Amino acid sequence: MIGVYLLAALSLIGGMAPARADSPMPPPAVSQTSSPDGSFRAVADPRSDLLSVFRRGASTPLWTLRGWRRSFFLANDGEHLVIGPDGLNLLSVDVDEDSALLVFMHRTEQLRVVTVGQLFPGLRGLQRTVSHLAWGVILGVSSQNRLVVDLVDGRRIEFDVSSGKLQ
């Protein structure tokens, strides 16, 4: 579990800190993350509008996904990726239950979408901020390839990164 907290700290240092309610999101910029074991890295570049996954030390991507992403997490196999919300820990006040919250990918294939309503039925439990709704924070991928998420209502949940199933 220490690895999850280390991942959270590294995410904060790496620019994936939770957004502030009254601060606009920074403009799109190159961002990257590594798999928990460091074997792979994913880089999102707004200039190319691509998210690319590389083996450690390689300059040629193993695979690419169209579109720049602000929040993403890579599994140890380099094959599975989870895309988080663009607003990080905040959602728009006009969000609905069908809005995507977490998108589980196998390379370019979408495996599962977890919606806001699946975690917050009727949108109950979301907390109003100055300008948004706080939903939680993604701590990262654990060494067991589980996406660890702390929800704003106090629940900690984990998803299998390779399937998107709640554990």
C-alpha cells in the first residue's frame, strides 16, 4: 500500500494534483506518467494530440491513442491504461449520471466506462465546491494493477485495471 501513496505523491509532483475549485485548469501541456514498476511510460502531447506508451528507455512508442488527456494511469503491462476526468477531482455542476468518470482501455480498445451515476447514484454524495462538484481523487495504480480511488464521501475503492471491474 505504500506504493499507492508514493504514486499519489508523485502524481502531485508531476502536475496531476487535484484541481482547485476556484482556479481554472492550466492549458494543455505535455504530461506523462509511468507504470508502477517503471517499465513503461505514457506521454500525452497536446501538439500532436496523441497519448503514446513507451517501453522504458525507448523512443518509439509501442502504441498510441488519439487525443490529448490530462489524467491517465498506466498498468505494469504497458497494455492497459485508465483515463480519468479532465477536471481531475472536479466535475462540472451540470454533470449527469451518464457522464464518463473512468475509462478503462486495452491499448486503443475501450474495455469499460465507469459513469458518475455508477459511483454516485442520483448524484448523491458529490460535494459542491465554489464552482464545481468534487467527486474524489485517483491515487494511482497499485503494484497489484488496481486503480485506487478515494471518493469524496469517504469510500476507498479499487478497480482491476485490466477489466475495469470493481474489486
